[in-house]
Amino acid sequence: MIKGFVFDLDGVITDTAKYHYAAWKQVAHDELGIDINPTVNEGLKGVSRMDSLNVILKFGGKENAYTDTEKLEYATEKNDLYKSLIKQMTPADILPGISNFLKAITKAGYPMSLASASRNAPYIIDRLGLAEYFSAIVDPATLTKGKPDPEIFEKAADLIHTPYANTVGLEDAVAGIEGIQAAGMFAVGVGKPEVLGKADLLFPDTAHLDLAKIEAAFTSQRG
Ligand code: BG6
Ligand code: MG
């Protein structure tokens, strides 16, 4: 029986993935001389700011080219750029179907919390006008490991007091699906089967999210 939901933010509730990509693309090109592409971007989804920079440096064959201080500067530059892009966000940037889906979950009485690796998550949820739906937001600064480690999803479930086996996690990233499953939760993916094939249930996009389908799949797979 489902007792609660933990949500990723970027790429599930709103399409900030495109802003993360645009900001990294610019910093990687201008500062590191590395041109990233959509395939590299898949590996940036769900992972922390510094881990994202490390993925880009590895892709460019420059993993040992910079000091920690320099890396912090590039990560900060990316975040400044990112913040300038997200400050225009409004409730119109909520992905299709999400408002109704959150309403349906609330109406059904399930608690929800946010398991986003982003330090900008509270600001974005506020800009989207969705704060009322989430009982809690995990503070990524308290984490010892990023996705695909299950820690963030476990903390998110702990905050709404739901047993992991009765918690549903929603994700658009491979690292996220792996983390949800490593926590023993039911993983709902939003995206392509080539990327998120491991999910316990997959929807092609947020407009197709359907609480009744999730409940039915959960019951048939877990009882
Ligand atoms: C995740 C994004 O939600 O947050 C990642 O999918 C991002 O791409 C990570 O790197 C950290 O975000 P921020 O806003 O703290 O830099
Ligand atoms: Mg995401």
C-alpha cells in the first residue's frame, strides 16, 4: 500500500534541466574549453553541482587540470548564470499535468516531500507557487552522498514518516531511479525507455502521469 511520495524537482516538476544545461554549456565552453552535448547532459541530471563539473572535466579529459579553488569558482559562476535564468520563472513553468497530479495526490491523502539535489529547490518551488503541496524539502547540504546513493530519498521519506517500501519516488534521471530503488522504494520514471528502462513504472512525459495507474502498478508489483 502506498503511504507517500518523494519527488525530484528538476525535470519532473519543471524543466530547469534546460537552464542547468545552458549554464554549464557556457561555463564549459568559455572557461574550460570543453563543448558539452546532450549526451553529456544526461549524466549531469540529478547529480550535485560539483559532481556535474567533475563529469564535464572528465568528458573533456581535464579531470586533474584545476585546483579545488578554481573548481569552486567555475561552479559558482555556473550557479550565478543559472540563478539569472531561473529568476524569471513563474507558475507557467510548471510542467504539463503536474498541478493536477499534485492535487490528486493531496486529495488522496498521501504526504509529499522533495528529494532534489539542488540548493535552489526551495526558491524554485516558491517561484512556482507549489510550496503548499510539500510537507518537507531535503536540504542537500545535509547529505553525505549524492544520487545514485539512496540517502536523499531516505531522508525525504523520513521527513514525511513513510516506510521506504511504501514510498513512491518520481525521477527523470538514471541516477535518481537507481537511488529510489536502492532505498527499496517504487520508482516512477518520466522519460524515455532507452534512458529510464529500469524504472518500475515509466511515463513518457509529465502530462501522462496518472495516480490511478501508479496505485495499480504498485499493488500488482508489491501488493
Ligand atoms: C539537480 C539537477 O536537481 O540539482 C542537477 O538535476 C544539478 O543537474 C543539481 O546539478 C544541483 O543543483 P544546484 O541548483 O544546487 O546547482
Ligand atoms: Mg531531475
